[in-house]
Amino acid sequence: MIIHGRVQGVFFRDTMRRRAESRNVAGWVANRANGTVEAAFEGRESDIEALIGFCRQGPSGADVERVEIRAEEPEGLVAFKIE
């Protein structure tokens, strides 16, 4: 997924990592040069839906304009990391 808006410099990645780890969701999150945040999740559908809900709002200080979601084949990730 790609999150657009004021999403860098507001602890988006660290908050997402903590939420993903609390739900046993694997994947990654990264800032991109164009100001967006990109993330990938692998886990139970209900847990991923909860993370998508978080991405639509973001942490306090964020101003999410829109979220692009694209389904992909799982890669077999086993942890969640900040890139």
C-alpha cells in the first residue's frame, strides 16, 4: 500500500511497526523520496484490515490524503521491519 499526505516525520513508520507486531503481522514500511509511505503486510485478514484502518488515519500529527491498496502474492515474511 502507498499512503499519501503529510505522513513523514510524524512517527508513521514506528507506530505502524508497533501495531503490526502487536497483531503478529509480518511485512515492512518505508518512507519514499516523493513524500509517501509504502508498506506491505502479511498475516490474518482481520489483522491486516485493522492496519489498513490505521493507515487511513495515521498517528496524531499525520494528515492522510489517500491510501492506495494493491493485493500481491505473499512472500513468506516472518517479521515486520522499518526500511
